Amino acid sequence: MNAVLQVQGLIKRFGGLTATDDLSLALVPGEIHAVIGPNGAGKTTLINQLSGEFFPDEGRIVFDGRDITHLPPHERALAGLGRSYQITSVFTDFTVLQNVCMAVQGHAGHSFRFWTPVWRQRELTEPARAALAQVGLADRADTPVAALAHGERRQLEIAMTLASSPKLLLLDEPMAGMSHAESEGVVSLLAGLKGRYTILLVEHDMDAVFALADRITVLVYGRAIACGTPEEIRNNREVRDAYLGEQGDLM
């Protein structure tokens, strides 16, 4: 099966610190591939290189058969690479639907009918409502974002990412700051997307990772020390040693 994403020998240095150390990995269509590791392992640095916010010092990133190593973020987004961030980035003064409509409009790259508000244009509202339905927010479309709970804002951000019709989702700690109940809701949401989207998931919540991931790559000091199924990772002695004092037992 051809890989949607191939990372080959990626190296990123910040002064004397090697944040990504000769990293290679591949994602196949429809899988959830989790990247885990202790604090400072280089997980977000990897995501930043994949999304184009950082360029690697060495190595290649091939997405959907195309070398994107030095493409800027907006070109990667137009090519089908969608990202959510650790900190939610939504417009709190607008409604849920208005936020997703603007995401659809941004991906389309033009403003449609200039004098008509974006949330009154069917070309925007139909895909926006479809994205909201996918994340369970269809009944919150007209709710001001300021009134949403933290978990619902995460759902909204994922809907905004889905609205761009991505071929690959980069999710950077989608459960960050959530209560247990909110985390369970996002796990359920991502489980529903499984197989329909290819997802690279960076997450500290090990319960979520082991419930969702088809494969897991473990980073320590920017280097991949293991890659395998959840069961293989759970039983890997080197991985368990790397997490002692940080995560404790891997389930």
C-alpha cells in the first residue's frame, strides 16, 4: 500500500540541540498513527516540520507522492494537509457555523459573492454543516463560540480542519486541558473518523493513544526508538524504560 506521508531522514537543529534526529516514518491511508514520547522528545517540532512552520536541516517529506519539504504552510494546506494546534485557534466573537464557513472559504481561496456574508452562501454553509455533523456539533451551529466548553472548542477546531477536505490530519494534543469526560468525547469522535481519514496524532493521554492508534512511533530526544502496534509498543522494554518517571506503566 502506498504511503500518504513519508518522512525520510529528518534532522532539525536549534543551535546545539538536535530536536529531530534522523527520523523516518510512513503513514498508510486510513490509519491513525500516534507519535508519543517524554516531554522534550521533539513531537511538536516534528508536527511543525510536517505543516511547514519549520523547514528541516536535512531529510525529505513526501506527501501524496509529492516532495513538500520546502513548501510553505498554505501550499501544504491546499495540497490536503490539515492541522490542529495545542491551543485552540477559533474566533470567539462568531458562531460555530461562521467559524467553519470561514475555514471552507479560506481553503477555496476566494470570497465567492463579495456582498453576501460567508455564512449565507450555500457553497460554504453546506460543507460547513457537513463538517459540524461529523464532529457532533450540528445542533450547536448557531451558538457563539464564547459559549462553548473547552472540549466543544476542540471539536470545532477539528471540524474546521475537516472542512478543508484534508487527505491527512495532523492533530497536536487534541485532548490537552480536557476533563476525563471531554477526552472520552474526543476519543469517540476520532474513532468515528478512523478509516475515513489518515491521521497523525501527537498526544500525551496514553489511554486515548492505545484506544485509537493502529501504529505508534515513540520519540526520545528526537529519535524514533520504536514503531509498532499498540501491543508491540506496550511490551517494548526500551519504551517502558523511556517512560519510567514520566508516564509510569504503559497500561
